[in-house]
Amino acid sequence: MSHECPKNGCTRTVPSGMLLCPTCWREVPVPLRRALHGAWKGGSGALSPAHQAAMKAIIRYVNREPEAAPGGESS
């Protein structure tokens, strides 16, 4: 089932299995993308606490909410 992109002001339809539309996804910093993919674990981590936290962090980031900081992992 598809859904609307969660970025404020974006009205694009996003296919199920994707968090954001491709345009908005390109705004997400690589460390946040990696956190989401790492928590996903090929699907076995779907909706785990780590996966949910990564999704929320990405949505906060694209909506420019202050709690979102690119990275979250040390170099």
C-alpha cells in the first residue's frame, strides 16, 4: 500500500517499502541512510526499536526539526 511522503509540503505518493519519495530521500545524509538500512537487516529488523528510531530521525531531518542531526555515529 502506498502512502504520502512524510516530508512537510511534499505530496508525492511513495510506494510501500519506501520511507520517502526519491526526491526527498536524496536529502538524507548518508549516515542516516546507513542507520536505517542497518536497522532494517534485510527485513528481519522491520519495525524493531532501532528501525523505528532511524525512520523517525530521517523524518525529523527532512522536516528540519531540531532533534535531527546528521550522523549519529562517531567517525
